Amino acid sequence: MKKIILIFLLLLTTGCYDFKELNSLAIIEAIGVDYQDDEYIVTFEILNDKKLENTNIDNSRKTTLVTTKDKKFVKAFEDAIKATPKDAYFYQLKLLLITEDLASHGIEDITDYLIRLHKVNKSLYMVMVDDTTIPDLLALNIDNEPVISTAILDLISKNPKLSPVNTSDSFDLMLNTILKKGSDIAIPSVKPENDTIALSTTKLFNDYHYTGSLTEEETKTYFLLKDSVYDIYYEDGPNTIAIYDNKVSYDYDNDTITITFKAEGSIKTIDEKYDLRNSNTYISLSKEYSNLIKEDILSLIKASKENNSDFLGLGTLVYNKTPKSYYDGCGFAKKIVVKANINVNRNGLVYEVVK
Amino acid sequence: MITKRQYKFLSFFLTRGLFLGTGFSLMLNSSGPDTLIASILGIILGFIFITIYYQIYQKKNPLKLNILNKILLLLLVIIILNDGLFCLTTLISSFYLIKTPPFLITSFLTIVIFVSSKKGLNTFARVAELLMPYAVLLIFIKTISFFPMIKTGNFFPILNESIPGILKTILIMASLTAIPQILLLSTPKEKLTFKDYSIGYLLGSISIILLIIPIIGVFGFPLARIYRSPEYMILKKLNLINFLEHLENIFSTSWIIDIFILGGMCSYIFNDKIIEKKSLAKYLTPLFLIGMTFLAVFVTSHYPIVLFLYNNSYLILLILTFLYLLSLILKKKKSST
């Protein structure tokens, strides 16, 4: 009797009811959403498997694209699922690609829908696409990169020098930033360049709407404040140093926000007038680059204010300390003091300038 | 005979059993970033509750229940077991087995509960002892893995939420952790000392705090508050040594163990304390569990009832517990006059 019950339980309780063959799944790596002429355009990038490669679809491509459009995002999304050749599988979803048109219209519809859907992996990254449409970007043929979404993901998250995104920029945590008082999001963007994909500038949002973008220099400064970098070059005339081991802290006290930035610097190129055997050289270089970076941080804060996007979270500092005195935009209204301290302490393998 | 260590383990699992599905999201919604402080205060209040239970029960040896006591205990057992079963069924049918009928999911769980509790409390306590290292391992790995992702800024501002919200969280924490301990106090208590009982409670409560910390620290309270099951969604963030991902299904098995122990204790109480006569219990216990299966499935498929229980089950449990303890005290007074 016990054996019969055991066999009965084994047959019915091992999850076979919901079993899905891998071959029956359409694994979706990226979703693209655009907004044109009052319609949402949804694109899925689906991984090809052998069966699809045997159809009339181009055999050299490792992915298939499915594009649908509708006035409502939910309908366009569901139509794309229906147009998918097999059972749409979103647990491997890695990227959400959006365009400037959609971002200007607002991302609240897509955010609300995707955060509610249980079958969508929430640890995906949102990236804006510049200078091209999403289907054109996903249809690029790049050597050694058969899957474009993987190429984009490697570009934004696995760069050894700096990663525009880390785990705290995943879709769900990014939504927390939007919902939080005093914070806005800033997302990376990509563009096609010379038959490949390159990083473009950082795009700024106020709440759910796109408000502007940073220049390349401002983007570099933003990465310095955001996360650890390694070997980011800073030039000042003939001198170039590489920044590494950066740390930043924010403090709010007595109506003043203090941003303290510390980093190490190593000399990459130097004017021949400098004597690298003299410690004063390093002190003067440290002072020079500290002022340079301080100016860059102040200009980044100015860009944040001009674009009305508190992506540095200055308002959150105020809210966390004095919630009763918080109001929208109060982070920009406070006095901001920037302290930058770059310690240039390495000169490479040689003491002389060989020019 | 149940050993002291087994009592501690049973107490540990009972503390955690009712938290799945209701506790975390309700507390976060009530008190936002103050949830951590309020839940610690809730543990202190829960500790006072369990001290009161223990004092009442210590005076009675053996525990003899009259009809009123049995009815109130039965209602408590039904609410506790139903909460556990429907929360687990909702979790499994929402995230794991979406197409499987909820009836299949609940019925197999109740079969396992029935078979294991049929062997008696000694065997059941031994099962709890065997499952303990696995549960502790999961808690330990979860705690270590989340710490690098925690942002201290997410815990602020503190003491900014409304006082009623904080008080509600304190009550929720106290009731959902302490009330299932009543089941343990109905067991033969030759070896059950207050020390065993309270250590299990404190360790179980600490394990809940160790999950609240990353929920707020990683998600932030605006996001954690909107999730229906933040305790499951946080597991999706687990990433061991930057290599192992999608481990949420393995780590959520600790709740299956918690509900299994809770269900087993409920079944034992029904068998031994409410029915008492072994000849009757042989037939009534399986019928009771079948009834609970249907009730849990019925509740799962009627969302207004789910919402009602989600918002009020802690209050219902508090009221029933209060009435049950009052009936025991009055019974004692009556028998002494």
C-alpha cells in the first residue's frame, strides 16, 4: 500500500504537469519598445534554435525578430507573444530597449505592465537606442557577436574599465529610484557605429519622462560618481592621468550638501617640464586634477539642474535626513559643496619623459 | 520522547510558518522603512505573549480541555492551517506550477502532513530535527549573499511613518510569530521548559528579521511595499559568486518546510487534543484535512476572501487566542471554586 502511494505521489508531484520541452520555448533575450504616430511598436529578439534554422528564415542569423504595433502597449505586447513561433519564454530576458520617442511620451505604461507580469525576469536593464530604430539595431550583423542583445549587455555591464550599469540598475531597482522621493533615473544609451555597437551618452529622466542627455564629458564624470572605475583617462593639455580606486560620499547637514570625491591617479603622459623624481610634481598634479574634477562635478550638477533630473539623488539626501522639509527639487535649492581629492601616486615604469 | 533540542526546532519552525504571503507585505505597507524597528518591537511583544501562554499552561498538568476550549482551539487550528495552506498554494501556483490545478498542489501537501503526523509527535519532532540543518543552511546563505547588495540609504528616513502604522506592524509581528506557539504548548510538557520554547521563538524571529533587512536594504521600501510577495521577489536577486543565478526556487523550499511543520502540529493538535479518542480520531483527522484542503482551494480561488484574510488574519488570530486563553483561565477559576 505504501509503495502504491509512493509511486502515485512520485508520478503526480514532480512538476510534470507544467513541464515544457526546451525545444518548445521561444527564448526572448530582448524586448524593444518604440512609440510612433500614437502607437506602441513592440519588438522581441528571439533566440533561434535548430528547428527555426531549418525554416525559410535566414540561416546565418542566430536570432529572429517579431514586431507588432498597437495603440495600447498591453495589446501590442500580447500580439507579439501571439506572433512568436513558439511558447514565449521571458525568464532569460536581459534587455529592455527603448527609443527617445517612447521615453519622451513616458515609460509608466510599460513599467507598470512589466513589473506586474510574473513571467518576466525583473533583473533586466533598460537601455535607450540612439540614431537608429530598434529592429535595425537588433538586425545588425556584427562579427563575433551573433546575438546583438548579448553584445549590448557586454558593452554596458562587462566593460573592465567602467560599467555603465551594475546590479543596482536592474529594472526593478530602477523603478524603486523613480518611486523614491528625490531621485530620478539615468540610463545608458547605445548607437550603431562602424558596423558595430558603441556606447552613447547617458539619458536623463524626470519621473517617467525623458528630459535630456549628458555630454560625453559629463557622462564620464557621472560614471566616476556612480561606481568604481579602472583606468579612466583624464586629460589636461599634454598631461593625462588614469583614475582608479574612486570613492564618493554624500552628506547633508545644515542646509548644505557636501559631495566628497576621492580617487587615486596614475600618470599616463606628462609634459617634459615635470620632474617625476620630485615629490612636488605629484603634489601639484594632484592639486591640478582635483580642481579639474571638482569643476567637472559642478558642471554635472548644473546639467542635472538644467535637465530637471535629480539622477544624483540629492533630493533623497534631504528627504532621508529631514523628511518634513522635503519638496520636489529641493536638492537643487540647497548649497552644494564639492570636495575632490585626487592622489596622483604612480608614474608608470619610467621616471623620465622620453620625447 | 521529544528531546529539548527538538522542542527548540519545533518552536523555530512554528515562529516562521505564518509569515509567508501575508506578514512581510502587510508590515511593509503599514510602516515602510520603520518596519525593521517595528518588527523588533513586535518580537518583544510576542515574547511577552509566549511568556503569558507558558504561565497559564504551567499550572495545568495534564491539559484537559472542555467543550468551549476545544471549539476555540479548533477555530485557531483551522485559521492557522488555512492561512499556511492557502499562502503556500498561492505561492506555488503563481510562481512555480502555473498550469497545475491548485487542488492538486494543496492535496499533496495535506497528504504529506497527514502521513507524517499520523506517526505521532515523537516521529514528527524527529523529522523537524532532520530538516533543521537544511533550513539553517538556506538562511545562512541567503543572509551572506544579500549583504553586499544592501544600501544603507534605503533604511531612511526612520520614525517618519504614522504611529498607527508602526503599531499595526508591531501587532502583526507579535501575533504571526507568537500565536502558533500555542500549538506547541499543547504537547506533553514533561521536558518543555520555558528556555527551550523561548530560544526557538527568538531564533525563528531573528531569521525573519534577517529577511526583512535585505528586503528593505536591497529593494528600498517604495518597491518592496508594492510587491505582493517581497520575500520571494528578493530571492530572485540572489547571485552566488557572480555565477549561480535563478536560485529562488531552491531557497523558497524553506517555506514549504515551515508550512509542513505548522500543518503537522495542527494535525497533531486536532488528533490528540480536540478529538482525543483514538478510535474517532482515526476517521475524523483525514476528514478534517480533506476539509482543510477544500477550504484552502476555495479561499485561493476567491480573491475577496484572500484580501480579507490578508488584511485581517492577524486580528482574527489575536481575538481567538485571547478568547481561548480567557476560557482556560476561567475554567481554572471555576474548577478551583
